[in-house]
Amino acid sequence: MPNIYSTPEHDTPEPTGVKVGLEAGAEHLGASVYVLAPGQSTVFHYHLQREELVIVIAGTLSLRRADGRRDLPAGEVVSFPRGEAGAHGFENRTGEPVRFVVASEQNAPNISVYPDAGEIGIFDAAHPADRRFGARFRVADAVTGYGGAPPVIAPEP
């Protein structure tokens, strides 16, 4: 049975989550537990078709949004709407691990935008085990943008 105090089984330089929603049998709602070690962060991004929610379980999580940063103490809950208004990334700027849950819609296709990297991700199915296709692409490598204009991620959050 999944538990919010689950911990990823391996240490990696990149944060990994335990998919407790999937383990609980959820089909259209995702929930993952993350533990960030001091100095670790997640990529700044937003989803075009997914609303997300973060719940801080332990520690102080630094939230980055388009309009700046703020610290979220244990117990804090913040939602991220679909689209660029929901752009977010997390960082542990403390000396202790930070544990949090991210809940999100599990719809497809999932299109994610990574403004700092100038990339987009396109994934055909919500769950990785069901995917036949999924990749990140550099927008600068696009053949053309909308209506023949140069390809850009605009406006950048």
C-alpha cells in the first residue's frame, strides 16, 4: 500500500518521485512524493493541459514562479493552473531534506514547456508504461513557428 512517507529506492543527483497515486490505483489523477536533498531542485516548467498542486509534508520548500520565489513551510498547499500562469519549479535551499507531494491531472497528450531550456515535451500517454512516444524538443530546432514566424516560447514566464 502506498504511503506519503515512501522514499525513492535509489539516490540520484536528479530528484525522483514515488508515484503513490499510480500505486494506489488512480487512473486520472497522479500523486508523487518527492524528497529533495539540500541543494537539489526540479526543473522550471508548466503544462498546457494539466493542473497541479503541491503539498509540503516536511521541511521548507523554495517555490519559483514567474513572478519570483517564496518559501513554503510544512503544511503549505499551492495550486498551479494549466498554462504559463502555472509555471513552477522547486528547490531545497535548506540544510535538511524536504518532502512534498505533487498531485496532477493525468490526461494525454501531456505537453510541457521548459522556458529556461527553450524546450517542450510531448508525451502521448499519461502513464510512462503506456507511452509509445515521448520526448523533449528544442524550440530553436523547429523548422518553423506558428504561421511561418520564428519559433519561440512566448511570452516567457
